[in-house]
Amino acid sequence: MAVAAATSIDSILHSSLFHAAWVEMENGLMECMLAFVSSYQDNPSACQILLGLCGDAFATRFFPSQQSQRFILFEPYMTSETKHALETNLLAQLVAFVAEKLPSLLSSDAMTHLRNHLRRELHPKDAPSTPEEVATRVILLLHGRFARPNPWTPTPAFDPSFVDVMWPTHALPPKLLPPPFDMGTSLQSVQDEAALFDSLIGRSLPFPLRQLLWFRRLVLPSKVDEHRWRLKANQSLLGVSQAHHSPIAALLTRLVHEAPASLCATVMHERLCDLLNLWFVLTKQQGSHLLSIAVPIVTLFPAFDAKNIELASCMLVFLDGFHTCGTSRSDLIATSQRVWRALSTRDPSLFQHIDSIYAHARLDLMEKPYQLMSRWLQVAFVGYLRPSAVDFIWDQSMLSPRGWTYELELFCIDVAVFLATPLKEATSVLALQVIVDTQTRSLISTRDLRRSFQARRSPASIQRIPSK
């Protein structure tokens, strides 16, 4: 979090662009430039060059008609040397003119308020005491794009839809109005956010940052609209009046209520039932393993109503674009085989021991040794590891520049190596399956996975998975 907090220094300056005091300072500067540019209105070429020097925001605000005709009003036969000389001359005059007015602006009350704002942001009196508070502060500094009733009111994140996820509507400060969109500031915000995510690789994320990460990856407005129409069409085909009451609603309710408490708390049952019903109507697919995949998605977005399309859309984006092992049998088999082959390089003795057990049992059963890994991969370890460990694996796989599947395969190898001691003591396929199903939760901690992940990232111990 120290790295993430350091990343937000640029964002403090960036968020200050929407401070009420800076808006007043900006208006003063623009009025100074307007007084200078107005004296050249009778010279179209000089006026157009000045509008280019002052920026699009200035030109659009004070000279909208000239700005829309900027490609017509330039002298067609002006040489580049003449244009450069004119730009240099006009820029020097503009800077000299504004410099005369600058001392009064710098000594104004607005500048004092802005300076005090920067001091408060860089040296807060009440330092956050928990990782969640630190994460929330980083997000607020990163996306300070909402106007405030006064300069001292904290700002929520800039994206209205993300505000709904992190702060329910009833909890928002009153009278918040979105400011005019600024492309340059928005681009800087995206760059700051990418740098923030890069700094989180290898770390356990506080819940607000997990929400931001998964919101960016899974909540796609175009997909939400597409899935909404698809849901309505399938709802008509299936003849159901409400999507959260699918034809298999009773079966899904029983599946959720019979799930172990370690997988999902009782308070989540209703939302899980609604989500799985919508999933069935949306995709006409169902499987008991989908309950495990739905649990983290429901947990990540508590403000989303499970009876609406947003959660089901997130789940579909996740399974179609990232965790294809959850719905594709062929992808699950191929991924499991790659992990099994990679284990022979990572721990040859463990690989040979498991392979020998399956070799002796081939006459009695048709299972293959790679299927030991399939049960982990299909649900991305949900239910097999502690919730904090599952969160770490999901977050790091999503943050990985090498892709979700690649990182998940490496984590699968890590988990198998952690279980090497009990697995090598097993003497039958049934004993191997019991260890894989029951001992991962008690023997493997988040700290173990984090250390293994950091060791893999070091240049001296890069693990490679065989190509497809």
C-alpha cells in the first residue's frame, strides 16, 4: 500500500484541477488571455495561431465559431517558416501580457485556498488507520472528478457507475454535480490507475481496490446492454415471467441451501439463487460448479441487485473472456494437461509418484492423473482454499500481464508442490483425491501463496508452462 499511496501524489495534483479555487484561478487566466486574443480578431491567421497556443478549452469556450472553422481560416500560402516566426512572436507577447496580471492572481484568496488544499492532501491530519481506509483514499485521490459544495468536502470516484458500487446512493454527499468532461485529465486518470494496478502485483488487495480492479475488468456497458436484450429474448422463449424464477429455480434453491457454510454464508443465499436463475435464463447452461464461481462475484459487488442483469453480465464476461475453464470442457482438459506436464519439470519426484499410482490403477478406472488438477482449475480454487487465499489468486491472475489462465496454471502448480509431502505418502488414487479435496484449506495459507508468487517473479526462478 505504500507504493500505491506514493502513486497517488500525481493524482493529488490531478484532482486539484477540479478544486473550486483552481477553477477560479483558471477563469482569471482565461480572461487575461481573452483580453489579448480579442485585439487580434481582425487578423484571422494570427487569431487562429493564438487559439492554438491557448488550447482547445479556451477556444471552444470563447471562440466556438472560429474554432469550428480553424482549418479554413489559415492562410493557404503561408510557409512553415513564416508560421513558426509568427507563433514565436505571438507567444512571447501573450506570455508578457499574462505575466503582468499573474502577481495579482498568485496573491488572491483562490490561490491561498488551493495551496492549503494541496498541503492538506499531502499531509493529512487524520492518517488512515486500516488498509481499507488507505485504499479508499487512494481511489478518491485518483478519481477526483466530481464537483463539491465547498473545497473541503471529499470527492467520490469519478465514474458514476463505480460510485454506485462503492458508495450506495443514499450514502453519497448531497448536491454533487459532474464537471465538464476533460479528455486530458481523463487520460491522466487512466494512466494513474494503470500505474496503481501495476504497483499492486504480488500484494493482497484491500476490498475497495479489489472492487475497482474487478469493476474495470467485468462491468462493460456495451456487454451489459447486449446481455440485457439476450436475457429478454431467452425469457420469452422459456416462457418465464421473471428471469430470477427460472424453470429450474427449485433445483437451484436446493443447490445453494445445501452448500457448505465454508463456501457461502447464509446471508448470500438469496442473491446467489437470483444470480444462478438469471444465468440459466441468459445462457441456458447450469452446473453445480457455477455456484462456486458465483460466490466471489456476488461478494465483490454488494450494491448490484442480483435480480437485474449486471451481476449475470459480470459472470458471463468473466467466464467468456477470462476463466473459460468454467464453461468449456475442452479448455479445462487442455489446461489441466498443461499443468500436469509442467509439474514434471517443477517437481519430478511428485510427478513420477502420482503417475505410478495411476499406472497401477488404469485397469480398474479410466481416470487420468491430470484430472486431479481439473477440480481446482474448474472453480479457480473456490472452496478448496481459504477465502483470503482465493482472493489473492483471483486478483493476481487478473492483474497478471501474462493473462488470467497463464497465472492460474502457475498457482495450480504451486498448490500441488505445497501438498507434495502428503501426496507422496498416498498409495491409491482415492487417497490422492481425498488429499486434493480436503487438505488444501488447512495446509496452505495466503502467505505461502504470496511468497511462492514473488519467488516466481524473480529472474532467477521463472517458471514456464508448455505452450498449447
